[in-house]
Amino acid sequence: MTSETPPLLNPPALRTTLGGDYYVSDAVFAAEQERIFEASWICAVRCSDLATPGRFQKVQVGRESVLLVRGRDGLLRAFLNICRHRGAQLCTEPEGTVRRYFRCPYHSWTYGLDGKLTAAPNLAALTDETGAPIDRYRYGLVPVALTEWLGYAWVCLLDTPPPFDDVTAEATRALGDPDAINRYGIGGLDVGRRIVYDVAANWKLIVENFMECYHCSSIHPELVGVLPEFSRGVAAQASDGAGAEFGSHIEGFTVDGAAGFDRLPGITDEQDRRYYAVTVKPTVFVNLVPDHIIFHRMYPLSPVRTVVECDWLYTADVLASGRDVSASVELFHRVNRQDFDACERTQPSMTSRAYRHGGVLVPTEHHIASFHEWVVSRLDER
Amino acid sequence: MTSETPPLLNPPALRTTLGGDYYVSDAVFAAEQERIFEASWICAVRCSDLATPGRFQKVQVGRESVLLVRGRDGLLRAFLNICRHRGAQLCTEPEGTVRRYFRCPYHSWTYGLDGKLTAAPNLAALTDETGAPIDRYRYGLVPVALTEWLGYAWVCLLDTPPPFDDVTAEATRALGDPDAINRYGIGGLDVGRRIVYDVAANWKLIVENFMECYHCSSIHPELVGVLPEFSRGVAAQASDGAGAEFGSHIEGFTVDGAAGFDRLPGITDEQDRRYYAVTVKPTVFVNLVPDHIIFHRMYPLSPVRTVVECDWLYTADVLASGRDVSASVELFHRVNRQDFDACERTQPSMTSRAYRHGGVLVPTEHHIASFHEWVVSRLDER
Amino acid sequence: MTSETPPLLNPPALRTTLGGDYYVSDAVFAAEQERIFEASWICAVRCSDLATPGRFQKVQVGRESVLLVRGRDGLLRAFLNICRHRGAQLCTEPEGTVRRYFRCPYHSWTYGLDGKLTAAPNLAALTDETGAPIDRYRYGLVPVALTEWLGYAWVCLLDTPPPFDDVTAEATRALGDPDAINRYGIGGLDVGRRIVYDVAANWKLIVENFMECYHCSSIHPELVGVLPEFSRGVAAQASDGAGAEFGSHIEGFTVDGAAGFDRLPGITDEQDRRYYAVTVKPTVFVNLVPDHIIFHRMYPLSPVRTVVECDWLYTADVLASGRDVSASVELFHRVNRQDFDACERTQPSMTSRAYRHGGVLVPTEHHIASFHEWVVSRLDER
């Protein structure tokens, strides 16, 4: 197989996508909220954004407002952002710092950073249905399961969350090796730039777009300039463990191919000068290059609107040195805008009779079908 | 019982509120429109706002636009604001004055101030299904029942309205005496100030907020300054006939406790230096203090939006004297804003799984449960 | 019958209109989209707006975005505006020019002006489900039926459109003669002015308004000035073949009755000095006067919003002469605004209990009932 020949491992027949209704229906989106976003591990915040005790952030997960806070014991915890008394939102600001407590401004019910109800007017006189003093945890903040991985806090709204290994397995499978992602030391990196995109498209169009590279030669001139094999239309994600090689004259993963920074300490020679991409369903994309990481989180707000938050992560040394990261930021920022424009151009057609039974996947897009099968299987559960 | 001990007449166990769906569901709101707002006596306009013949005002009642107009015979009447011919809105301005007629601008069907169809192109030639000339009242404006009380016109969209005594009975019960409210002479007072608030919350959250004072010490510093017993969290409405006493150094019901105006002529010594509050379901709150009245009317526009119109009423003498009413207006204007902020902070949580079965009522809020029972009983009717 | 006596051919009893729900319900509008707008011949573009090869325009028909384009062979064609691969909109601009192809910017699937799939990355390697190379027309743009009449392109989304004669028959019936409309030579006229109106009303209110003249004396002073018989309230459309005569002192169909232009070459003496109006269901109105044509197309966007595009058509000679058309444009522009204001005033009442079973039609409006019967019969089909 020469570099001119695309690796068509699949039979070349066209396959169909999901029907258009999956991308616009309120009923489908409500089912996705319940069975996907409120039933999966969702990447919520960068842990280092909540570095000190009392530092909190409010995040939308499915239909719930979730409050993440660093305790005085140094642990991160997550709770539903709602007072147990009459339901006022505890925090209305997107982020901030409290000293020791969250105090609901409506009736002054007050909760410790571990969620315990610590004070309320006449609290001592309140009883439960048996006449006993009320349990301070039963009437404390409703806890949400939380795990840390890759330097992010992941939360799950289920009472009994699925094993977190299911999440890490995706990255293992995609990179062909359980240690491959760990070598980048993502948890120890710092956020050099964060850009938030408000995209007028269904979240699944954004996933599908990220998974394939058949569009790369059409809309990503800068990316194809750095990764010339992308001009063949085969995504790094199309086969497990595959990374796309930098062009021979390319010095770094930057908008003009100029040199980036020192390669991350842990990565192997095989990982050097390569771009890897991982989709961690349902809402995370991880892009791995030798000297930095581009990390996407999505917040699906409606069938036709998705907010995407993108972090560019570098070593503390690079950021402390004051070196300019904008050439590497600019490359994927352009890719993001090119991709989201394409998704927004596609969304309006989802209601067309021509898309009633979906569009077609060419062979280099066939792996998207597994994403569609996963969505359908989640919605069919129960 | 000392002033330090709250009068816990109810057993102290927590009770639950309505489930969150009651505050956001379109289906619940549609049922409320039909079975509550379009089936109750609704306070529509201050009669003195329509003082002269031909003066009219347009008011939203449930899903209907209602036209109130003073006749040339001096009587106030209410009609649906819709031409009987092809349905054009008769009046599109919120208020105004006509001489003798409402003339539909579309096809010139013309109605007297008593609703009778008085003119139309070719009117003499029109017949009903029997071939007889058409009945000028059958094709006149659709009348709406109207009663005056407390200087306001109350309307009911039902063909057979419930007895108006059901409305006045609430005030009687709340104040412990049929004459208590009459002594204030509310019908004879004038509007010194009117402020309209657009609140992003369900109307029932606003009622619940008005009914209890457990929040007073948290959000109403000025009000508690004037009525120190409110710091205990017990609302004047929690027990029938109870009024909250002014603090010993307080001279008037003003934002800084400074003197107000002469007490209203009819009130008793017991009513002096006290604040009383009455909820007249579904949409009116009356606040009684010795020298003025604060009167709230609500217009629920959607499950999540309610417009509240608040009148401050004084004697004609006070207003004619040119004395400054702003210190008394400012007190309840602050209370209003504090309350509506709290309601707006609560509304977003109504969709949370943590509020699926509602929040809890502490003992000093237990009387709110009777409001919930009333709502449920109205929705369950038929 | 003197000119003072309206020609009441119908028995004078009032008839009822459609109930208010027909004008606001999402379900009714969805049924109208499917069974009326997506199942009828819809007037889409003025052919001369797409005069040269590669010139295209995007038009909303029912729920579909339709692309009309002039081929290099000189023919006009229509297609669904959606790429067959993954559904991106081919054209997002309302109009423009391409050279030979539409190229989808997402993955570069490329279509000829006849819809054939002409190029795509790796196209030669793609196969259908049988393993055969894909059919370039099966995966070409989805064609939409198109017919030209009166100088406009009419399209129909049905696979098997109804006979176009059904469309022309309406004009024949209304004007009493198959040749009557042809004599105006509308296809050969040019657009002298185009105005687009965004109307906050259901499309059927606009049709009903256009069909009757009972409102003319109330809201159209300029029109009645030119056509004095309209003061009697009888529409030209009320009886087949009837045209309204210009007033004796009127020189032309202009806002002030001043002279217009030479009469169109083909029309008869009987057609001179007369105004004729034709409703071509569902969305076209044609107004015929001796020296120009006023042509309305409607685009119903929601139950409560309709865009109306109005063309004023003149001979090429008139437009080439540089003579001022504004006095004739101004007349019907005022009529349009007066009518659309009336429709917008009527729309809000459609939800009223007083319109639950509709309003009433006076005898000079009775012919509107046939429009209502047509709507109901279309919605009842299947």
C-alpha cells in the first residue's frame, strides 16, 4: 500500500446514517438527556480550575445544574445546585469562591462543602415524619458521583454509575495501548488557552464530523498542510492505534508548521511527530500531539444547539517561560471554526424529506456507523 | 410565650410542596388557565382609572383579552375584546377613550358602550339562520361578568360565575372579622404610585413567597426593621386575624421607619400600628397598614412568566397635599424586588430531579399547604 | 339594479368561518405543510430573475429548501437544496450564480446544473449495495417538478404532481374565459418593483382578506377612490368574470387616479378601465389592470407568520422609457399595508373563546366559504 492508496479496509458500498429526525426531534433529545447525558460519565471541569478550598463552578449536565466544589479537605465533590428546602438555586454565578459554606439566600439554609446541612432558621426544632430531628445529610445537598481522570472531574448523575473503566477503555482501544494516553501526562498540564464555541447544530453532527477526515481536504487547508496524509480523507480514528504523521518539512503542530515546544517528557518516539485523536463518548474529544493537547468538551443545550469548550494544554514550563502559544492555538481554532461551520450548514437539512432516512457514509466514514449504533442502543435501553 | 419563641402551632415535621412539574408544565398551565384564571373572579382594573364615560382599558384574563369600559350611564362593563364579525381585536391600545362607540376598523361593525351592535355596512339586510333580522345583542360584544369591590373591577369569564362572597370570605377569614377590611375604606382611596414588575417565575412561587415570612430575616432587612417580630419567621397570614406589630421606635410603615401619614379614618386602635396581609386567590395580595394600602394584582402569562402590578393607595387628602409618598412606596418596592428575585432564583430548579416531588415546608410555612390543596382541587374538578 | 344596490345574489343569512384553531394550531399548520404546500403547485420564482445559465435562487416550499437554477441548456430546473452525501445545504445564500456546478463545501460532492453527481473524492471507488459503481443520477440532486406559467416557475414537491391545468382552471373560472388572462401577456412583462412584507398572521387570513371587499370602504380610501363601486363592499372575485370599473374621472390605476401607461397590447376593450382579481390557491393573488399587473406570492412560515412578496409588472417599453412607476406602485402598496395591518389585528383573536367556532360571513363574503371548504377537504384527504 503506497501513500497514494487509501486504506479501504471496508467494502466500498455506501452505508446510511441515522435519519434526520434524530437530529431535530425534541423527543429524541429528551431521551438522550435521560439515557445518555444523565446516565454517562460527563467531563465537567478542569480540576485545576478549582484549586483552592471553597472554589466552585456550576456546570450543566443533561437537564441538571451541577455544583462542583473543592472541600477544605482538598477533595473535589459534586452536588445538585439546589436548596433542599424550597428549591432555590444555591449558586447563580458560573463560578466563585465561598469560605466554608453555601448559604441559600432565600431562607438561609446553609450547607458545608461536603453537602451537610449545617444551619437553618429554627433548624433544631425541625423533625422528620417520625418526629425525630432531621438527618443533616438526608436534607443535605444531593451528591453527584465524581471521578478525576486526565486532570478533569467527570460526573455521573446515576445513583449507580457505570464502571469508569468503560470510559478509559475507549481511549485504550483508540490508541491501541492502555498506557498510550497516560504517557502524555495530561493531568499535569496547564490550560494555556480556552475558547468556547456556541454551535447551532445537534451534538451528534459534531461527533460525526470529528470522527471522519473525508472532509479534511475540502475545509481544513491548514490541518492538511501539517498532516498531508489527511488529504486522502482517512481519519486517524478510522483504525485503532493509528496516528497521522507530520509532513516531512513540518517542524511543529502549528498553523504554519513552524516549530512548537519540547515534546512532552513521557511520550515514545513512535508518538513523536504524530497526531492522534480520541472520541470519548458522549461529549469529549482528545487530540494528542507531541508538545500539547487539545481537549474538547460539549454541552448539548437543545436538539439544535451545542456549546463546545476547547482547552489547549501545555506544560507548566512552557507557560511559565512566557513563550507564545498562539501559533499552536490558531491551528486548531481554525479547524474548530471550519468544522462547526460545516455542522451548522448541515443542521437545517435534517428536516428535509431527502434526509428522512439519513445520508450516506463513504468507506472512509464507515466507522461512524458504530457511533450511530451506540446512540440507538442507548436510546433503546429498558 | 415570649417574643423569642416562635408560635409553632403545627407539629414540627416537614411537609412537601407541589412537585416541580406544577411550575413548568405547559399542560398544567393550560389547565390553570381554564379552571382557575378563566373560572375565578379576577381583579382587572382600578375603577377610578375608568372614571369617565367612554374610558376603556384592555386586560388579559387567562387566554382572553377583556375590554373594560365606563358606559354613558356611569356603569362599568366588561366584554371580550373581539369583533363578532371576523374576529379583529376591537382595541389594540392598552387604554384610551372613545366617545359613544367601539368601531372595528376592519369592516366598521360598530358597538355601543353596552355592547349592542349599532351599525355595520348593510346591517339592515343581514339575517340570521331563520331569515329574521339579526339580534343586535346576540351579535353584540360578548359580555363578561363584573363586580366592584375595594375600588377594583373584578371579572369572571364563566357564564355562571361563582358567588362573589367566596372572594370576600377569604379576606374575612384572614382578618378574623367581616368588617376588618371595610374599615380601611379602600374603595375611596386613590392610587399614589403604581409599579409593574415582569417576573420570570411561575405565579404559584409568587403566592407561596407572599404567604410565608420564614424568608423575611434573610432577604427583607428593611421590612424586618419596621416589623421586628418578622425576624422570627412567622407570617401575619400564618394565623387568622393576626397582624404584625410595628417596632417600638418605628413611627410609620416607611423604608426608614420615619412617620407616615394620618391613620385612615375608619380603622380601630387595634388595627393601628399593625401590618396585615391577605391573599385573595388566585392573583391578589392586599397589604394593610394604618395610613395606606399596598395592592398587588398578578397576570400569569406563561408557566415561567408573571407580570405583577402593584398599587400604593392613599387618601385623596394625602395626595392633594403634595406630601411625599416615596418613603412608604420605597419600603414595599424593595420588598417586591427582594421577593421576585428569590422567586426567579427558584424557578430554574423546578425541572431538577431533586424537586421532582417538591421541596419541604417548615412548620411556619405549613399554611402554604392549603394553597397547594386548593390548586390541586381546582385542577382535579370535573 | 342601480349602482346603489349591492348585488346580493346569495341568501342574506350569516355563515360561519373556520374555527379559530385553524389559524393557530401547530398540528393544523403541519397538516397544511404536508397536504397543501408540499402537495400543490407553488409559485416559486420569476423566470426572468434566473435569466442566465448558472443563475440560481433558493426558495422555501413547505418545509423544504428548494434550489431553482437555469441550466446551460437554457432550461430551468428545481432540486432539493441538500447534498446527497451527509446532508449539508448546497446553497446558503438566497441567490447567486455558479459556473457549471454546485459543489458542496463540506466534502466536495459536486453536481451538474442538471443535478447529476459529477465528482466526489474517491467517487470512482464507491459502490452501491450490489457492489456496482454508484448511479450518478440516483445519488444526484433530488429533482422537483417544475412548470412555467405567467412568467413564473411553479414547483410541486409531489412525486406525481396533480395536472397543472387545475391551476390554470382557477384563473379561467374567475375571469370567465380561458383567454382572458393570456391577453395580458404577463409572461412577457418585466418586474418594475418588488416589495416583501413580513406579516404576523396566518396565511388563510390573508387569503380571506384578499377575497372580499366588504372591508374596502373601511380601510382602502385610495382604492375606493379609483374603483368607486368597491364602496358597496362587493369584491371583483365575488362573481366570476366580473371586473370593477374605474371611476368616471379616473385616468389610471394610480394612487391619485392620474394617468398610468398605455394599455397592454393584447387586452380587449371590455378589459380596459377595469380591475380584475384572481386567487390562485394556495398562495398566489393576481391583480389585472389595463397597464400593469400586481402579482402576490405568499410564503407561510408558521401558523402566525407569512411572508408576502409582491411584484409590479410592466412592459419592457415602459421600464426602458424611464417613466416613473411609483404612482401605480404606491396605490397597491398602500392597499397591501392596509390589508396586512387588518390581518395582524385579527390574528390574536383566533385563540379567543368567542372565535372557537369562527366568526361570520356576510352575504358579500359568502364566496370565502368555498375557500374554507377547499382547505378542509385538503386536510381531510387520505
